[in-house]
Amino acid sequence: MATQFIAAEPVKPFRLPAACFKIGSFTALIGVSLGIYMGISHDHSLAPVHVHLNLIGWVSMFLFGLFYKAHPAAIGKVAIAQVLLSALGYIAMLSGLAGLLITAHPAFQPLTVIGSLMVWAGFVLFAFIVARVA
């Protein structure tokens, strides 16, 4: 009987716009929470992290999702690579930036630089995709 239940459930294909919306919304939650923490504590030392969370994580990821929702023909291996590169890049960049701001230890610099370059590469891919499709 359990086999029938499992077999009756269709497997959903990977949906890039939905992934972008989920990543963006989760990032917005983190960014807003950090902003509330900074306001309550009067410690704004992580403001650059807060700003980048909201702009790259929330706004950009959500806009990527809207674009891919409006242009499903653009979804393919390059688009998936673009979203993964952007998401992993901003996680690396913001982890490094937070580490630099909290500890001032130079060991976090390479993570910040590598993450920033990944984000840049993601935006280059996105510009390529938009130019090709739109």
C-alpha cells in the first residue's frame, strides 16, 4: 500500500524560478533579522553584510526568478549554473565579509574575494542569458 502512495506522487522537475524565489525569500528573512538585531543592539558594524544580503540575496535572486518565470526558454544548464554561481558566491562573499568585520583577521579576505568574483561571474552569465533570450 505504501508503494502505491509513493508511486502515485509525481516527481516534480527542478524549477529554477521557484528555487530563486525560495533562496531570495530565505535571504530576505536573514537580512531583515540582521537589520532588526543591529537596530536593537545599536551595533551597525555588520551593515555591509545586511545591505549585500538584501541586494544580492533578496532582490537579485528574486529578479532572477521573475526573469526565468517570464522567459522559461532561458532555463537550461547555463541558467542553472548562473543561479548556483550567484547563490554560492554571495554566501561565500558574505561569510568572508562578516568574518572580516567581526574579527578583522586577513584570513577571511580570500573568501570575500572569491565569493565576489563568483557573484560577478553569475551576473556576467545572467547578462549573457538576457541578451540571448530577451
